[in-house]
Amino acid sequence: KAPNMLAMIFGLGLIHGLGLSTRLQQLPLSEDSLLMNIISFNIGIELGQTSALAVMLILISAFRKSPAFGSFSKVANVFLICAGAYLFLMQMHGYEHTANSEEYAVTTSTQVVEKNTVTKETSTKQSDWKDIITVSIPARDEIEYKLIVAKEESFQYAWESDKGELFYDFHGEPKGDTTGYFESFEKDTRSQSTGTIVTTFEGTHGWYWKNNNSHLVNITLKVKGNYQRLDSGLEDIQTTPADTDTPVKPKRISID
């Protein structure tokens, strides 16, 4: 019986640990002293569980002498089995939505950019903006959205996520470059950003977003200025080609 009991304890501990590690990934833990944060979190969990089990052991030991303990034990075990099965199904249902969140997202009037959904919205209240674009990023996924901009042109932008912070890299690649070179103008983890930029080379300029959340995130991107949307056609823009051998950083007027 002892080996069977050890195997059962090991299996339950493994399932519990995997579930806890999944939840731990969703916590907003600071990257500073990350190892100590994780260790402290686990120590706190263990102390809480030990305290709760100690109280339960004392109460059950006192109640064990009662004639009603046998019936109570059967009812309690049936309830725990049913509750555990229900929680397991709820977790699997949530995982299915997380793993395949793009299948559950409702979109209309869509244009496909790479593997994610992009929709263009128009509103009379937002007439100051040239384009208002919604980018949907599934959980644990990523996307780049780019504009074609000529040299010494400017555009203004503002973007905001509807649920949670995102890691992003606002950057540009010179036209004709084949080395993979790019310039980062702003890199951070936030839920929104606004600014205006003047380019010093012709090429694509835009954003890389990484959704580390466990849910779908929609980004509302507003832009205006002299640019061309990469997802709206690729007509040539008549400008002097940039010097791709020695690209320089675009001049930032304001990044809020």
C-alpha cells in the first residue's frame, strides 16, 4: 500500500505543481530579482497550505470521535471529487479558449495581415486621424504592423490596448536593406503610447507587439501624416532612395 500511496501523492503533487506554475506565469512579477520573487511566492504558498492543513487536522481529529464522522467522511469525499472534476473541466475549458483564442474572437470587415486580424474603423468623432486600425493579437502571440514612409516625412500616432500591457518595439527598416538592419525608436512594456516622428531614411516604420497575456488583446492604432499602409497596397512612393549603407536614426519630435 505504501508504494501506491507514494505514487498517488507524487501524481497529485505533479498536477498541482504544473497548475501552479501556469498561474505563476500570469502574475506581474518584476524582472528585478525574479528568482527571489519566485522563491518567496512558493514559500508563501507552502506556509499557507501547511497552516490550513494544521487547522483542518486539529478539527478533524476532534470530530473523529463523533458517531457521525463516518457519514460526514463519505459526503465530504464525494463533494471533493465532484468539485475537483468541475474545476478540472473549467481549467481545460479556459485553456482551450487561451490556446485557440483566435477561433473565439469575433471580427467584422477584416483584412488579414500575416496570421492576425486587422480591421479598419472609421468614425466622425475621430476625423483628425487619417486611419484608425484595430489589431487583434491572440494570447501568447505576436505581430508586426508597418507603414511605408518616405525620407524626411512625418507621421503622428497613438495606440492603446484594451486589456493588459504589451511588450513593443517601435522601429524602422531602410528600403533596400538586405542585412536585417533596423533602428529601434522606442522599446518598452506598456498599454499605450503616443508620439510624432520625422524619418531620416525611406523604408518601413512601425511596431512589433508581443502579447504575453493569457487572453486576446485588441490594439487601437491611430495614425495621420505622410505614409502608406503596408496592408493597403504597395504602390511606389516617389522619393530619393535612402543611403542604406549608413542609416541614421529618425528624429523624434515627441514620444509621450
